[in-house]
Amino acid sequence: MLSTQRIINCPNLECDQPINAVGDTICDYCQTPLIYRYLWATGTQAAEIPPGTKVADRYEVIKPQIWLDTQPALLPDIPAELPSLVIPYLRLYSEHLHIPQAYGFTNSLAEAEADILLLENAPIDETGSIYPTITDSWEQASPVRQVYWLWQILQLWTPLLILGVAESLLLPDNLCVQGWCIRLLELHQTPEQPTLKDLGNSWQPWVKVAKTTIAPKLQSIVELMCQPEVDLEIINTQLNELLLTTAADLPLFLTIAGATDTGPITKHNEDACYPNDARDIDDKVQPRLSIICDGIGGHEGGEVASQLALQSLKLQMRALLAQIAEQTELLTPDLLYQQLESCLRVVNNVVWSRNDEQNRQGKERMATTLVMSLQIPQRVVRYSGEHSENSHELYLAHIGDSRAYWITRNYCQLLTVDDDMVKREVSATKSLYRPALQKLGANALTQALGTKEAEFLNFSIQRFIIEEDGILLLCSDGLSDRNLVEQSWQDYAIPVLTGDLSVEDATQELIKLANEKNGQDNTSVVLTLCRVSEPSSMAIVPAPPAEIIPPQPLAVPDAEALIIATPWEEDLAESSQALLDLSLTEAPTPAPIKPTKGKSLGLFAGLLVLLLGSTTLGLLAWWQLYPQSFQQVCRQLPQKMREFCPGKE
């Protein structure tokens, strides 16, 4: 009888028969996909509740402190005034790859002295099992992964220290791993702040059994951490050099494909992506660069904004890669963050200035989202003394709601966080995630290129190390809406990783899927297949896509953009092309960045020279068509660089 079975409720609030048996994947009555939301119940009281218990007539205790929400469509209990316990979780919302999110509370147990905080996005897999701890996985991990785990812990140290929860990084059982990624079970607040020495001491057991190639260097880093008044920047630099040196021993093979599509309903495509097809390949930047822009502002604005951003970024990234190739010393992540941010600010001001030139006001002002990846091929000296041409670094820049995913045979990880009202509400500690989703306009964008002057934008720039085979998926919301990637990634990514489907065919199949399930929008997809093992010699035979069960709209949606963009046609409309013209660089140049190493002092100046040299034809055309604005920008350059301006005064 169903009444004696473990049950889970359909998330569709309009379903007349919502009760289903645990284990089912779709509702037997309305065919809505069932949601299995496993939660981590914090505190000693939760640890004492035995498996099989039903808490608050809603949460089923699966394992100690692992609860299944059997009514996922309902909001959890949340007090009117949020307790201080949850504030660090909200502040760290953008660190979703590493930190769980506060879900709600329950206080239904009569013997409970306080509410039990429940966490979602905890390191729990789809079967309700906790991911292995770093200690359990350490000795089986590769040298580069061991260093990568420690590097992530070190990057989390300062933000957690500021919020008074750095103790969370000192507890081995609190540190789980999902492949490359460090994931915390929960945050622990302590009255006394731990020190860098405490962190170094917590690493000692792992360093003693680290791989022989990295153990001596790790030991010296830990000893340095234990010194009084040690500079964290020195530790960061040494650990980063060890990470890049270790990763450089791996091979790296990249294969990229991209495409954009108008979709079955809209007539114009505001999306732009790079690469778009085989004819769009630039040998100077491929296969290292991928870009997706989703324009906002109508087909005479959105499509112009996305193209302006894309073309400007291509030029700047080409120049940046050329300049990096000339460096003889490692550039630090901080320096590369600064350089990428400067480039993004230039692009933003290109769009912003164009709005002003066209007297666009209010909703007429054009803008664009952006997600961009750049694989940085820095030269590294290997342990053998030989030089490697690639440090395996990948930088991800993001603003808006276009997304990036990292996909392997075992998991799909969302790497970006949408810049929407939900993020603003949660990060400002005004609301937990689930209630924020219910507010009017929750998914409206709060940031995009061109919406504000550059100084008022906050770009997300992340650095990853490619140390396993996987697929980097960039997409506009035409594909990511309604969690379509999370539902369907296995049907497309795994055949690519096994060699049964080409990257090009997978890109087209994902666009077809988006048109079928999210057909109200345009779609752009760029896939980069990353391999650190030798590619299979077998021929790739395209396979038909697996059958996908059509998802039904859910009563409680997950975060998705409400801004509907119109799709992009292969050729710009005549009026849009007139807006685009040749003035791609008509914006203030970014301020010079002071590198941390002597050999890098000319990085920014060299980048500008390269950029000018690589766009001579465009500059000449700009000079002929817009002499006044051209000379205005030239006058803002340093004296020595004005010589490169044609027709200089």
C-alpha cells in the first residue's frame, strides 16, 4: 500500500494527486519531474535524531544529519528576524561552489532547545550520501589535485576569517571534495579567530603523506605559515607556483565549437557568441577563447550591444594572449584578474558611450550579459627542468545571467552565479534563497555590460586549473532556463567525453534541445572539450540525442532570468549595422596596472601597443569616419603612444 511506503510530494502545487513513492523520477499523475532535495541538518541535536524519523511531518531523516524534504514545493519555516547564525551563509552566497546555503529551520521536536538550521547545496550527492572528505581522498589524489585542494582552502581563508567562520577550514571532517572542488559541510563560528599558523598545522597530516614530487615544497610552505607575522601574499605566491608547476606536467588538448540560433518564435537574435562556426576561428585566440553575450534593449540595441562587446573583447584578448606569450616569468592570478577586469571596463564603456551618442534613455538603452573563458598558456619550468608551454590556467569572466558549467562523466557543476535580484537580496542578508525566489521580479537582472558606468559594476572573475578531462559549457539563458542543463547534461556531455559525439554535433543538439524546451528565447552555446589524457584514436561517429522527458513548468521555479531577449540573425538588421559601424574602441582606455614582477612592468603598455597594431585597418577607418572622436581618444593616450595614431596632431 502506498500509505506504508516512503513518499515524496509532487512539486506542482496544482497536481490533484501529488503523493508519489520515493524512487520515482516523475509524478505518476501530472508527469512533473520530482525534486529530491537532500539537506544537511546542523548541530548536535540533529545528529541525535535516528534515521527513519519524520520531522515536522515533512523531513525524512535518511542518514545522520541528512534529511530529505518530501514537500519541496513548500517554503521552509523561516523566522521573521534572521538569526546571526545564518548571516555568514548569506554573505558567502557567491561562493556557492564551496559553501552550502541556508534553507530554513525546524523546531517541531518537543525536546529541541533551539531551532535546527537546514542547509541546501551541501556536499551530498543525488542518492543522499555525503561526498568523501579530503582526508579519505587525499592519498588517492594526483599531485596537482592535492595542491589544488590546498590552494582553494587558502583562497577561502580570508573571506571566512572576516566573517568569523575560518574555523570551518581547520576541521578535516568538514572538508569534502567533489572531484577538483573543495566543499564545506557547514560553517563553524568560534569566539577566537584562528591564525595562519593554525591553518598550517591542520595541513601537516596531509603533507606527510603527499605525493613525493610535491611533499618537500609543501612542507616548506607549511613551515613558513607557522612563522610569526608571515605575509599571506608570500604563501599565496609560493603555493600558486607549485600548483602551476605541477599542472604543467600534464598534457592539454582543447577542442572548441560554438553556435547561436534565433529560435522558433522570435525574429531577431540579440545573442552573439565566439566562435560561431568553423569560419569564425581566429588562430591567434583559438581554441583558448570562448565568449557569449546576450543583448538587452530590442533588436536595434541588444544585438548591437552584444556584437560591440564580443568584437571588442576578441581584439583585447588577442592582444593579451600575445603579450603573455612574451613573458619570461609567471604572472600572478591577481595581476591577471586586474588585467581582465580592465578589459571588461573598457568594453562596458564602449556600450555605455554608444548609448549616450544615440541619446538612448531608460528602457531604450542597450546592454548585454557576458560570460567569457580564456585559457592562459603561461610558460612554466617543470620539475625536470624542461619548459612547459602551458600552465593549465583557465579564467572565467561573468556578468549578468549567461552561465558557465564544468561537466565531467560524474557531475555537472554550475560555475557562475546570476546577477539578479535573488543574489542581491541574499548577499545583503535581507532574505534566504528560497523566499527570495518568490518575490516579484526576483530574476530581473541587476548587472549587465552597458547598464552603468564601469566603476559601478562588479565583475566576477574566477581562476580554475584544468587537471581532469571535462567540458566547459558556456550558454545563454535560452539553454539554462528551467534548469535544462542540470536535467539533460548526461545525454550530451558523456557521449562527447567517450568519443561517440563530436563537439560540433553536441553544440547543435543542445541548441535543438533549447528550442524544443525553452523555445521562447534565442540560444547560444559554446563547448570546449578539455583533455589532460591522450585523445582516443577511435573515430567519432555522431550519435542521435537520447530521449529527453519534456519538463513541465514547476510551481516553485529555480533561479532563472525573466528578461526575454530576442534571437540573433546571421546578418544584422540594416539599422543595427549602422549603429554598430567601426567604432569598437571609442571608450576610455583602462588605467595601467602595476605588476608584481619586474619582467611584467610593460604588460599593460605592451597590450595597448599590440591592440593598436592589430587593428590598424579599423583605426584608419575610424580616423576617416570619425576624426574628432578619434583624436579625442588619442589625446588621452601617453605621449609616446600618440605616435601610433594616424593623422596625429
